[in-house]
Amino acid sequence: MNAPDRYERFVVPEGTKKVSYERDTKIINAATFTIEREDHTIGNILRMQLHRDENVLFAGYKLPHPLQYKILVRIHTTSQSSPMQAYNQAINDLDKELDHLKNAFEVEVEKHSRGLLMPV
């Protein structure tokens, strides 16, 4: 069969960077980030987080081809910020948000498991 091996969707090949950055030469404060081995899940979450930043004028992503396992994230910012700053801030904010979600979930699981073990 012509289909690539399944592991190729997730494993970044040796010598390939997970994230690469390319400045736009025609538009000031614009850049494209290539994120290897990711899909719509990360692309959409990152795009939505970037839209929360008031210094971001445009944020979008695309998958170049279904058999290329990478996304291209395009960011255009105001002069008060740079695409790299906006990207890093979005990643840090998402990390904090996911940590909060994980902790809240673990607290609720603990409450539920204690409730099931207690006599009625």
C-alpha cells in the first residue's frame, strides 16, 4: 500500500526541528511558524489563543497537504509586539490553562472517588 506508516504522523524525524520560524519579507511584524507533526487540534487551539491577544492583528493556520504532517501558523502583530512574542505568550498561556484544567479535573476525580468509598 502507498500509505505512510502511522508513526510518521507523530514522530519528528531526527534532525528536524519541531517548530521553525520564518519572517515575512513583505509585511512588517508578520511571520509563519511551521510546526511539525501536528494537526487541526493544535492549530485551532493555538489560533484561538492568539486571537485573545490584543496585539495580534491576524492569526490563522493551515495544513499544506493531508499527507504532510505539519501545520503552518501565520501571525501578524501590531508594532507593540512581534510574532515571536505573541507565539511564546500564547504557548505559555495555554500551558497555564491546561495545568489549571488538569488540576481541577484531578480534584473532582478525588472528590468523586472519596464519595464512592464512603458508606451511605
